Amino acid sequence: HSDLRLAFSYLISIVYFICLKRLYALCFYLVVYVNVEGYFQPPCWGINTRNLTSMV
């Protein structure tokens, strides 16, 4: 799983680099507040992907 996590972090870094030029706020949120477990951790909200998927 270490290779998968490495590739994931590499992909995130590429996406972050691209988004620095475009949707900075959104991608900053995605890169910084979404961790490996898949939880959204915004500074104010406190929802996670499991709650989002249960809503949908």
C-alpha cells in the first residue's frame, strides 16, 4: 500500500500545482483538508465523505 499512497500523494501534488493557477481556493481546500482516510476536515464545517455519501 505504500506505493499506492506514494502515487496518490504525487498525484495530489500535481493537481495542487495545476490548481495554483486556476481554482486556488477550491483546490487548496481539497488538498489540505482531505486526508488519506477520505475525510473532509474544513475549518468550520466538520462533515466527512461518509456523511456526504449517506446524504446522496
